[in-house]
Amino acid sequence: MQHLLIVNGIDGPMRKQFGCDCARCADSTPQANTSVSLVSINADGEAVHHLLFDVGVGVVDSLVRNPYFIGSNARLDGIILSHWHPDHTLGLNQLCVSYHLGLRRRGITPPKIPLWCRRTSAAWVQVQNEYEWRSFLCPHVSDESYPPGTILQPVETALPDVRITPISVSHFSADRCPYAVGVSYACAAFVVETKNSKTVLLWDIDNQNEWLAAPQTESEKAAVTLMAGADNLFIDTCFWRNKTGRSTHPSYENVLRYAHTLQPQQTLLMHMSGHPDGRGNRGWGWTNAEWTAAASEEWAVQGLPGTVCLPGIGDILDL
Ligand SMILES: [Zn+2]
Ligand SMILES: [Zn+2]
């Protein structure tokens, strides 16, 4: 069995600001979102399993263009949500309804789609997507509120040779959902391991995950060990320079520190904006190409391993 990771999207969650005149906002090229499909391929080249990580706006548009899901080859065996924020869940209605209608048109009774998320994220989806939760989804709620840097129970899948391990991460307002009581860490990163490779999906996070750079407890050290040396590291990177205090997302300066600890082979920057850097500063208004060039230059200066870039829609990683 071959396993592929395919990048989804149609626009990055924070890429454009209404009323902004920067080069990034003026670029009409569709961009990757914080979503990937894990697609398992049999010896005949057919997709026999599909797990979708996050369902932001535009994800369905890229799924219908995925060469493995054309026409009756479309399939969806599970959804995994990193967290409840709307830029990761807004496509749930379009996805559930369009997939079910497509199956019915082919004479297939649609099964409920397994959905994995943490308890506080479930609280959000149950309210905001009550119709989808009730009609289309089969929730698998991880009832764990362990703090950032804790390895959680593996996600159950039908794939014997793929292991998906969630790790608790801190992510600003996601840690406090309006429909859940108190602080309960709602967000997870994922380590996807196959026989041949390790891939880390590390979005969204804030700048309070210092355990990524300097793990202290045995739990944090175990989490970093699991993530370290990955073939592919997808990582939330929203702007260039560090902010003072708590910020919603990490800067590239934060990411460089994490990369020194995690030592990935290939790094892919997700959730890019640059707007928080402010007009005229590094990062502000940069296109993906400008970000990749500047990030690569700094990567080399710091002696970090492998390459760094921004992924594009439809990029395929062979796992
Ligand atoms: Zn978020
Ligand atoms: Zn996000």
C-alpha cells in the first residue's frame, strides 16, 4: 500500500485582508489552506482510503479536483480536526452535504463519516454544525484535556501500517471555547508514521509552546522525541518577527527555534499572513515566492537541515 499526503485549499485562512493593498492580497492565485488529505493507494493505483485533516473554506473545491477522487472514485473515510476555529471547520457543511448527495446519486446509502476531535472542539462543532453533527458525522471525541506537550491516544484508523498520534498543543483562543467550561486544550498536532516515513502536522499553535524549543518535563521530552527528525514538518508560521506577549500564531523566528530542536528534513510553512509584521517590515505583503526565498536564506544562515518552503494546492508527498 502506498500512502500520499495531498495539500488542499483554495485560500490560506489569514492570507487576505479586506481593504489591504499589499502584494499578497493582490495575488489572485489560489493558495494552500491548512488542510491535507492522507490517501492510501492500492497496487492498481486506486484510492482505497482517505483521511481528511481540517475542513476550511475551499477544501471541498480542491477535493473535487484531486485526481484520485474523480467521479465515482470519490471517497472519504474519516475527518480529523486539529481544532474548532472556523478557518478549520467552515467547510464541514459543504463537504458533508456534497459527499452524501454524490453517494445517493450513485445508489449508495451514505455511511456516517467518522470525525476525530478533542472534547472542546467537539463542543463547538456540536453547536455551530449541529445539523452536520447529527446527520452526517460519527464523532470520536478524544476526552483528554492534557496540557501542551502531551502525547494523546492514537487516532483509530482502518490502516494497519499507518499510525496517527495526536499531541496536545497550545493555541490561543482555541484553548477556551465559548461552548465549553474553563480552559481545556482543544488543539492537537499529529505525527503520521508509515513504514517509510514520519510527517508532523503542527498547526495551529501559538507562541506559548516553548516545550517545542526546550522540553522540560518527561512528557514534553517524549513528545519532542516523537516529532523529531521528521521527513516532513508542516508548521504554522504567520509572520516574521516575534511579538512581545502571547500571539495567536508563531512567527518565523519562533519556528527557527523549534526547528533547531525538531531537526526536520523538509519544512512546509502553513497559515501564512505577514500582515502582523506591519507595513514596510520583513514579511509584510510578501507573496509565497518571496516568503520561500527569505525563509530559505535564513534557514541556511542558521545551519538548519533540509529545505523550507510554502506548499501549494495539489502538492503530493509520498509517505
Ligand atoms: Zn486556529
Ligand atoms: Zn487557523
